[in-house]
Amino acid sequence: MRNILSRLGPGMMLAAAAVGVSHLVFSTQAGANYGLSLVAFIALVVVLKYPAFRFAVQYGGATGISLVTGYARISKLALTWLAVGFFVDMFIATSAVALMTAGLIVSIFDLAIPGPQVAVALTVATAVVLANGHYMKAEGLVKVLVIIFSILTFITMLFALPLVGSDGRPIFAELKPDRSLAVFLIAVAGWMPIPTNAAVLVAEWVKEKRVATSGAFDARSALFDFNISYALALIIAICFVVMGTAVLFSTGREPPQQAAAFAAELFGIFTTVIGPWIYPVIAAAGLAVMWSTQVALMDAMPRVMDRLTAVIGKRPDGARGRYREFLALQVAGVSIIVLFLTKSFATFIVFATSMGFIAAPAIAYYNYVAVTSSDMPEEFRPGRKLVVWNWISIAILTVFAIGFIYTSIFQ
């Protein structure tokens, strides 16, 4: 068991980042609003994004080169696209996670302090923990939290299964093709299991793991870690859909619009299914895994932005990095957003997750170009089936991106 855990790392960081908003919020709401009707859709989206993430992991594991450098070698357009996307995500995605985590804290401890202020305090505290920029510390913390939360979630889902369809309630919803459904589907897919931009993050984590293990964490180890963690992210998503269906679907209960209230509703699922005694356990585990999401994002985003500026500015190898400076910038940006620019938790979460679709097709394409470039050893280049799979994914993700833009303009 210890040997298997030692082979896990960057993939678990990805799983931690995924388990946050997409699973706790949107998977639960999918079950609460639509029963099991969206399980196939969620699985499809996760499958569609697989090649983009796999290519990033293969590139980082086989070359030991940052995917940011790989983008720079493709074209200036590719690097510019990445820089703009990550500069925005560094603030928007982290703000969404900070608000959700703060909502859990407010709910658990019944605080009178407003959620945005708690989010700022938590963001500052997380930055202090990560200030030395040591990847292995973040990985070790996140790995334990994700595994514990995953076990608790799966057990709760098993307890919830007998409640699915109880009292004569339906299991599936009648899906009406209207704008509200379209907006929800786009939002779900935008961060299910995580925005495609995160492929660059996991490649960066793979590179850091290779350095920390003196090359022992190679391409095969990276793929083993990634496949397990990616499958885990899908399983947890389905667990929350089942739990939302079992406890909330067709009961007349509307998911709350504020973070703290939604957190209370979320924990209510566990206590309804298992009993009130589970509350301290699931509250601690939920808060821990949500914080692990914030740790993962606040470790990776400044790391990638540091690498981006190094490549764009042609910073010499061996020059001092600017991880701490970007971490401080991230704290400042997140603080401004959560304090002054978020009136509705639910609306902001939809906006933050939907933004993940705009860059998705381009990220999937450029990752393919990188993994088939001369940087890659021949043995680690993708086979024909995976390439075809990726092109189909790019086409479908492009349709979703257009759909997001259309629904945003024509409200």
C-alpha cells in the first residue's frame, strides 16, 4: 500500500483541484435538480477531456520540460493564449474555490463573519503555508486529504443508494431543452472534472515531481498516477450525483444561493443518509478536501505564471524565480474579487466554471501539438486511436465553447 501511495502525486493534486467546486457544487446540484439524468453527460465530458490531460502528463513525464516551454516552442500565439488564460484563471478559479471553502467554514463553525472576509483570511493563510514554494509539502498534504474524503464519500454513496427513488419519487428528470438547462450543462462541463487549462498545471506538477525524485518519477509513473486519479475524480463526481438524487431530487427543496447555506445543505445530505453522528467527521473531511483544492490552485497558478514570465522575458536559467511575487499578486487579486465583485455565490460559480470552456479546444489542440513534437521520445507519442479521440474531443469542446459565448451574449 505504501508503495502505491508513493507512486501517486501530481494526479492527486489534480484530483484535489477537481473535487472542489465541480463535485461538491455542480455534481450535487445535478442530482438535486435532474436526478440521475446527467450521469451520462458528466461521464462523457470527463472522457472527452481525457486526451488533453493525458498528453500534458506524457509530455511532462517524458521530457522533464515545462509544458509552458513546449507552448513557447509551438508559437507565440500558443504562448499568448496560455498567458492570458492563466492570468485570468489565477484569480477567477481561485476566488470561486475560496468562496466555497469560506462557506464551509462559516457553516461548520456558525460564524457571524461574512463569507468574503473569511475567504480573504483563508487565502492569506494558504499563501503563508505555501510561501516557500516547496512542491512536495503541498503534495503530501493534499494526497492524504483527498484519499480520506474519497473513502467517506464512497461509503456515504453506498448508504444513499437505497434512498434513490424512495417514497415513489422518480429517478430521472424530464429534460426540457431550454436556456436554463443549457447554461447549467455548460457550467457543469466547464469544470468537470476540472477546466482543461489544468492540464498545464498537472504537467508542471509532474515536472516538479521529477525534480524532487531525481528523475525516478518518469513518464510511466506519471501516467499510472494520472489514470488512477482521473478515474477517482469521475467516481467521486458520480457519487455526489447519486447523493443529490437520493436526498434532494423531487423533494421540493431548492439548493441555496449563498455559499454558507449551500454548505449546510451539502452536509445535510451526509447526516440524512448516515445519521447526525457523522457530521463532525464529514464536516472536517469536506473542509479539508476543499482547502486542499485551494492549496493545489494556489501552488500551481503562481508556479505556472512564474514559468510563463520566465519564458516570455527570456529569463536566464538559474535566475531567481518569482513564485512568491505571483503568490502575493494572486492573494491581492482574489481579495478584490471576493470582497467587491461577487454579489451572488451561485452566479459567480456558474461564471467561473463556464469560463473553462473558452480555452478548452485550444488547450486540447496545443497539447496534441506538444506531445507529437520533436521534444517527445518516439515511444511516448500517442497512438492513432488516442489522436482520433482527441480530435473528436476538440470538435465537441468547440461546440460547447460556442454555446457558452452564445448564451452569454443572447441572454
